[in-house]
Amino acid sequence: MRTGNEPLQARSPLKIRCGLAFWGLLWAIAGAVAFILAGRPEWAAACAAVALLAATDLVVVIWHIHQGPHYQPGKDIPPYEPDRGRNEAFGRWNTRGRKRDTRP
């Protein structure tokens, strides 16, 4: 959740996460191939499992990037208003000592 107090240059780290997932996928595949060639099937299976995790993460990150500004705000998206203890959906205060508004 954006609180509204981050700097104007703050951006989502999805592109960096995408690059790191791709880099991890490449190294995990290379490790699996190297361990297969070295005759170590246990380590090859471990590298294949890491490659599967990296590939899954890469798919999720690309999906979030394609979702657009909702997941990766651009410079034209203003910061959200900070949460001040008010639940706007139900019209009730969440702080102690105040009577809750029960109107729909």
C-alpha cells in the first residue's frame, strides 16, 4: 500500500525483479545441465526445482507488468491518500474512544 509520503521518483521494482528472475532462471538451467553432465542427478534435480521457481516468478512478474499502472504506477499516477484510521467503505472510525457510525 502506498502511503502518500514516498518521494516523487519512487517506482515499482518489477523490472528489477523481472531481470533477477531471468538471471536466476539462466543460472539454474546452466547448473542443472552441468550437474547432469557431471553425473550428479540429485544436484541437477535441485537446480531444476530452483529453475521452476524462477520461471514461475518470472511469469507472475510479467503478468503484473502487463496489468499496467495499477501494479506499476507511473509518473502520472498520484500517491494514494494516507490511511488515517477511517474505514471509508463502512463509514466507521477505527480509533478508540469514538462512537462508531453505524449508518450504511
